[in-house]
Amino acid sequence: MKKIMSIITFVLMLTVFTAGGNMVHAETADTPAAHSDILVAYFSATGTTKGVAERIASVTGGDLYEILPAEPYTEEDLNYNDSSSRTTIEQNDKSVRPEIGSEEISLEDYTTIYLGFPIWWGEEPRILDTFAEKYSFEGITVIPFCTSGGSGIGRSGSNMETLAGSGTWLEGERFNGNVSEEDLQSWIDGLQ
Ligand SMILES: Cc1cc2nc3c(=O)[nH]c(=O)nc-3n(C[C@H](O)[C@H](O)[C@H](O)COP(=O)(O)O)c2cc1C
């Protein structure tokens, strides 16, 4: 009888141990990360870059962060035919740093940032310069992307890399506003 009891105890202990072991393993394997290590940060005055940013976030599973100007750009501000409009003045003066109004973000847990913006007068809007100077990109690969009426990304990436002074900055790419998720995926695959 004693022998039977000790066999039962042994089997019970084995069951508890095995079940416990499995539980720990399942928890480790199934617990999702707090958030992605990919961030898609973008500024978009009229929504075109926003659309591309959302598609990049969709194909990469990245988090989205909108760089919002503290003072929003009005239609008048965006008039590139007016030599005294806000954007013309800002783009003509490389020292202008429009204030960012969106909540500060911690970049600590990100290893890759897709950084999107429209092309203004051939390069990045000055608010991207504010963003580049505001954060540390240490240990982060920054991949610029832009939309435009036709102009390429030009020196935007290297301009921001110089201002940031940290991180690994790729040259980046210009897209049409209606670029598909499939085309974005092939671009991303080609970056590796
Ligand atoms: C002030 C201003 C300057 C622009 N300069 C250029 C330019 O130099 N080259 C170009 O191809 N498109 C230029 N564009 C067009 C924008 O790059 C294009 O419409 C872009 O897709 C807008 O993106 P968004 O909707 O995300 O703001 C300019 C637009 C604005 C408002």
C-alpha cells in the first residue's frame, strides 16, 4: 500500500511539474512585446505622406507617430506661389525650427525609424530639422521617405543626418501618394 501511495505521489508530482513547465513556456512564447521595435514617424500637411506612412506601418507592423506642428499650416501658409508665405520663408531660411506640438516620444526601444515628409522646395520641411535635432538616434537606423509632386528626396536625408549627429541614416526614397503596400514591401525587402 505504501509503495502504491508513493507511486501515486510521484505521478502527481510529475504531472504538476510538467504542467508548470508548459505554462511558463507558453507564457514566454505567447506574451506579445509591449510594442514594435519599428516606428513610422511622419509629418504631413495635406494627408498624402500620412497615407504612405500608414501603409508602411501596416506592412511592417510598426508604431505610428505624427509630427504635428504646434502652429498648424493653413492653406495660405502652404502657398508656394507666394514668396512671402510661411512655408516659402521657412524653406528659404535653414535656421528656422518650427515647434513640434505633438507629445514627446521615447525612441529608446526602437531600432528602426521610417521618417516621412512632403518635399518642400526640393527638401525636407524645417519641422523635420526640429525633429532631427530634438532626439537622439543612437543605435537607430533611420530610413527617410517622402512624397512630392515629382521631385526626388534629394539631400533631405543627409541634411537631417548632419543635424541629428547620431544614428545610421539611409538615403531614403520618394513615393507617389498612391504607392501600394506591395511596392512598399518590395522597397523594404530591398533595404535588407
Ligand atoms: C510649400 C510647398 C512646397 C512644395 N515644393 C515641392 C517641390 O519642390 N517639389 C515637388 O515635387 N513638390 C513640391 N510640393 C508638393 C508636395 O511635396 C506634395 O504635394 C506632397 O505629396 C504633399 O504631401 P502631404 O500631403 O503629406 O503634405 C510642395 C508643396 C508645398 C505645400
